[in-house]
Amino acid sequence: MAAVDTTQIFKTDIFNGKILLCSGGGSGICRGMTEAMVRHGAKAVIISRNFEKLQKAAEEMSKATNGEVFPIQADVRKPEDLEKAVAKTIEKYGHIDFLINGAAGNFLAPFDSLSYNAFRTVIEIDLLGSYNLTKAALQHLRASNGAIINVSATLHYTGTIFQQHAGAAKAGIDALTKHWAVELGPSGVRVNGIAPGPIASTEGLSRLAGDMLDPEQIPIQRVGEVQDIAQTTVFLFSQGASYITGQTIVVDGGHYLQTSSPAYPQSVLAGVPDSKL
Ligand code: COA
Ligand code: NAP
């Protein structure tokens, strides 16, 4: 994975002494979010099912950042795994300041080929998994006046074909972001979401779009990078965002707004001056 580095934009020491717990931090977007946080002084615990993959990612990130990333195997569908992961994190580091709920599963599936179990599986990983990990870590986030980022998507803003399972899960996650912001704000915990658009070189993009995404379909005229999500992560966890809670920030170069624009027929466009952008 390409290196993620936000130290040209934010000060390098802003998360010194802070501990991040991140589900899904062994690959893709959440690995980039983790790496960025560690470059700014945080220590990180990453959790997912595949320990070998996690361990390799932790070693690579620790080396690249000269920081500390620690892997713990856990399935976010199993609260007992998460209770153990949180206990191990506390035993090792003493506190948890930041939580990223990023673990997710997805695939394209038309309604007729989406089984009962397939729908349930995605809801269990994305939505219940986010609830489970937050529940397990909550007392520690309260104790540190911590902050949470839930990783969402834009699928449900428009109703994306073959994506009802992931869209429903992410819509639920967006709801949790708001409910938690209101309920946990008084005890000092901020809760926000990041909704990435299509992000280059990720499992999610290859599953949903292959390599077929045309940058010209995106108003900013390029496909998103993990770095774009990392920058937003550092901002949302920083003091710069201390008055922001309950918001899901779309980081997609305008992609979902563009896809929800009407496709005007040529016959109509022919009568519109300068209609070719
Ligand atoms: N299309 C339709 N159904 C699918 C599917 C696909 N491409 N892939 C899996 N399923 C179904 C399975 O057939 C099964 O349903 P069934 O019991 O009725 O046959 C159900 O989903 C669960 O599959 P299983 O492989 O047992 O689940 P798992 O817990 O081992 O894995 C997944 C979870 C399916 C989400 C798997 O793709 C995964 O681990 N993904 C993680 C990585 C990822 O998706 N990254 C992108 C994030 S955006
Ligand atoms: P990814 O690399 O596949 O990340 C998903 C991670 O979740 C993996 O590290 C996986 O690790 C972990 N995971 C899956 N099931 C788990 C479970 N049951 N318990 C614990 N961990 C589990 O995919 P990505 O594309 O970077 O996606 C990261 C996040 O961004 C997801 O929330 C996704 O929905 C969101 N997103 C991505 C895009 C995109 O373009 N890629 C767009 C919008 C939103 P293991 O296999 O080791 O468990």
C-alpha cells in the first residue's frame, strides 16, 4: 500500500501519548487512517479476523512511522472477542482515546441472489460490529474524553443497485453516529463519521467497480486516495474539530452528487448553449 503521510498538513506531535483502537486496521482505508494517526504520535491497536495479515500490517506500519502498532485478532460479530481485545489494550496501554469502527464486508449482489444469511452477515459485520466494539470500549472512551469515527459510505444517499445490504448497514451506522453524539457528548465523547467515495487500490473499490471507475465522472476529476481519508481522520480527531460531533463527512470529490445528477438526453442538450463541460 502507498505510504500515507499527513505530516505536511498537521503538526507531528498532536496525538502524542494517545491510544487508537481501530477495527479493520490491517488493510485498505483503515490501515491508512491508522498509519496517519501513528505518524502524529498515537500508538495504535488494530483488530480483525486474519491475524497473519494484521501482524504483517502492524510490523510494516511500525517500521514506516517509527511508531507502535499492535495487532489483536477479533471478529467484530463476537462481543466476547471485543471485550478481550479492549481488556488487552488497557492492560498494555492503560487507556483508549480514539476508536475507529472500520471493519466491513461487501460484495455486489442482486436481490434474487442475496441470501438471508448474506444480508445478515453484512449487517452483523458493519452495523452490529460497530455497536459491539463501541459498547466494549465505551467506558474507556468516556474516561479519556475520547472520540469515535464510524466509517460509512454514500451508497444509501441515492439507493445504489445491488448494494441494499451494505447501504442498509451504513445507514444504520450514520444513525448511530447521531445518537451517540447526542448521548455521549455530555460525557465528553465526540462521535463523527467519514463516508468515503470510491477509493483507489482498495478491496472495496475492486469488489464494486473493478478498475472501471472513470475519474471524469468525479467533479474533482480524480479517484479518491487513502490519503484523502487519512487527512480527514487526523482533522476529526484533532482539537481543530473539538466542536464537531454527530456529523458524517463525505470525502468523495463530489462523486455521489454527480451520480445523482440527471443524465440529460442529447436532444435536450442540443438546445442548451455551452452545455458540453
Ligand atoms: N454474492 C452473494 N452472496 C455472497 C457473496 C457474494 N459475492 N459472498 C458471500 N456471500 C454470502 C455467502 O454465500 C453466505 O450466504 P449463504 O450462507 O446463504 O450461502 C453469506 O454471504 C456469508 O458468507 P461467508 O463467506 O460465510 O461469510 P464470512 O463471514 O466468511 O465473510 C464476507 C464475510 C462475505 C463479507 C466476505 O466477503 C468478507 O470477509 N469480506 C471482508 C472484506 C471486504 O468485503 N472488503 C470490502 C469492504 S467494503
Ligand atoms: P478492506 O481492506 O477489505 O477493509 C475491511 C476490513 O474489515 C479488513 O481489514 C477485514 O480484515 C476487516 N473485517 C471484515 N470482517 C471483519 C470481522 N467480522 N471482524 C473484524 N474485522 C473484519 O476494505 P476497504 O475497501 O479498505 O474498506 C474499509 C472501510 O471503508 C469499510 O468500512 C468500507 O465499507 C468503507 N468504504 C470503502 C470504500 C472504498 O472505496 N474502498 C468506499 C466507501 C466506504 P479481516 O479480513 O482480517 O477480518
